[in-house]
Amino acid sequence: MKVNPKNYQEKFLFSEKRFPAFVSGWGTGKTLFGILRGMLLSEKVPDNLGLIIRKEFTDLHDSTMQDFERYTGLKVNADKDVILSNKSKIMFRHGKELDVLKNINLGWFMMEQAEEFESEEQFEFLRGRLRRSNVPFHSGFIIANTYGHNWIWKLWKNQSGEEYELSEATTFDNSDNLPKSFIEDLKSMEKESPHHYARYVMNSWDDLEEEDNLIPYEYITNSINLNFVPFANGGVVVGVDIARFGDDETVFTAIQKCSETHWKQIYQETYKHRDLMQTTGRAKALKEQYNAEYLVVDDDGLGGGVSDRLTEQEVPVVRFKASEKAIRDGFHNKRIEQFWKLRELLRQGFLELYNDDELHQQLSSLKYKFKSNGLKALESKDDAKKRGVKSPDRADALMMACSVISLVLEPFKIPTKAQDFWDMVKKDQEILKERNEKDKDETEFHVI
């Protein structure tokens, strides 16, 4: 492999300190140069033993091990090991496997995404295993994103000792090696997601909130009283969110097409303490009243009973499962993926909202974060309740209705300014069709 390291990458790669750290923004080569440092230490010393560790097995298997194979051309065997020609071994393990490594003698170790570990306990444990007798230079090193004033900040940033060395960089320090579209997107991220921007782009060590608002309030205020005129007939989608607990609401909402790209929320109804049969009857009545093309029902938990009863009555229903795998890359599950689509509809002025303060409050209270694997994930409803935010039932119903707009999208006469967004929507539908064609036995009707 031929690389041309920048100064901050070279500093980490060839550091003669025992415990170097590479803490930097997205796209700065942390994983690549962490793997290169490990390979150098293993290739220089025959019969060396190195360990690459990640907190969770899924991240280790799906990200770290695959990156290693892609960068080096070597294959990780069934035991999660790689054996080099000089008999050096590199092991891949996750956090819960540390207990079985008590008697191991390491030459080096690397902690990837070290900020995932809540304390320095695992680092200190591995530090005590750097005792392989045939190795002239032992090293334990980490790669990480900042995470406020955590243990990494304490050891490397705040009181770095003689054996410690810190290499840092922002995403912009490596901008010449990154796609221009990615760099351009970061400019909007600075305004829309300031906490994520500060941490993951500018490498800030400040104690920041972990989440940002998914939908900035200005998107909401700009989407009210737009006076869109719905089509005279058709183009209606109804979304139904089913109440799960005593204080939750069952919500019915309807959106209607107004142009090739524009939609309007034309109806919203909420109630509490109704049984599933009443909810089923109301959903059926609304579909008939508006001659809705699609009826989308929350199919998780109690909602499954409503979907089943509608199906028994031969009412076509789209079952929405929030925890399903997302169609597009970058999202933890279907719920965050479809809320992101709703966010884009509002951002670009393609959706006129129902004039309801509670709906607006729920939309603006949604928060998201990046998981350790880089996927966007919504704050859980339980975590939201802990900070005093109730279940966003009205927002969920609207999101579910918007999730199927690609099915009533007319592909012609798309305005140039809207082209990128609708190209994305159409691509989603193409991916979905390919998936459905591969599985002819699928019994449920899944759409995005």
C-alpha cells in the first residue's frame, strides 16, 4: 500500500511514544493509519502479537474487520485472527472478550472508536498486557472521536504524560482527499446540527449535548400557511399512529398531493382511550371518505391488531414497522430514515403543515445522534420521556403518511430545483422493487 500521509497522520503513524492517540474529525484517516501502525509493528518483529479491539461485536465484525481486509488485502480467519508470513498474529476482539485475555502477552494493541468505552478501565487492562518478551518496543494506541471531557481528554489532552502523544485534525484538514459534495454538505450541517458539527467535523473537546434537533424550528414555521391547492381528486394518503400507553394519542392524519412535488397536510384527528375495533373502524371510514390511495398503519405493538383487522375486512393497508432496516445507507432503521425524508420535505418547502401547535412542538422536539457505526439514529421515546417530552404521536402519523409519497409520484415535469430530492425518492423506490422481486414469498406490502 502506498500512502502519502499528512503531518498529523505521519506524527501518529511513526510516533515513538508508548501510547499515541489519533483523535480527529470525520474523514481524516483514523482507521487507515491505526491499521497501518499495527501492521508496521507486526511486520518489523517476527512472532509479535497485536490486538485490535472494539466495544461491540457487530461494529468489530461489520466495520473494523472489513476495513482491515480492504486496506491490507489480508483475510481475517474464523477465529478472528490474521497470521502474517513472519508468524506475527493480529487478533480482533470485542469488549466482552477481555476477560479471557488475562494471561495474554501483547506486543501492541489498538482501541478503535475508543470513546465508545465509558472509562479507561479497558485501556489500563490492556496496558498491563504489553509484556511480550521478544518485542523491543511495546505500544498501546487509540483512535477516537472527541467525546467531551471523558477519559481520553483526561489522559491525552488535559494532562498528557511523557509516554502519551496526541495527534489531532479537523475534517477540513483532509478536505483535498474528500468529495466536494461532502465538504459542501458540512456547511449546512454547521447550522442545522451544530453539536454534531463541532464534535465530528471541528474535533471540539467541549462537553456538548449528544443530540441535535432533527427538524429545526424554522423549517416548521416556514411550512405553515403556504396556501397550496390540493388536486381536485385523489392523491391522498392517510397515516395512523396507534396509542400504546394511557397518555398516548391515537392519531389520524391525511396528506394530499398539490403538484408534481408539493403536498399539503389536510386533516388531523386525535383521541385517547379507544379500543382497537373503534380505531379500525375510523381508519376504514377515513380511507373511504378521502378515497385515499394508501392507508399506512403503525404495525408495531398494538398497531398490528388494527392492521390485521383491516386486512380481514379486505381493506388494503401498508404496514409500517419502525424498527425495520432502512433502505438507504446512513440510517439506523426505517423510522429515522423516513423522518429524515419528512425533514427534507419541510426544509425544501415541499410540504405544507397542518396548523397545530402540538404537532409543531412534537416535530421540533425530535433529536438524533450518530451511533458508533456512523448511522443516524433517533432518540428513543423512553429517553425523550426522561427529559419531559411525551410520545410524538402526531409527528409519527405524519411521517408514516409521507413515507409512501413515492408511490403517487408522477415522474414527469419535475422542476429543476427539486430534481435532487425527487431523484433520491425515485431511487428509493427502485431499490425497494428490486428487493421485493428477490423475495416473491414476502407476504407483507412494504413501501418507503
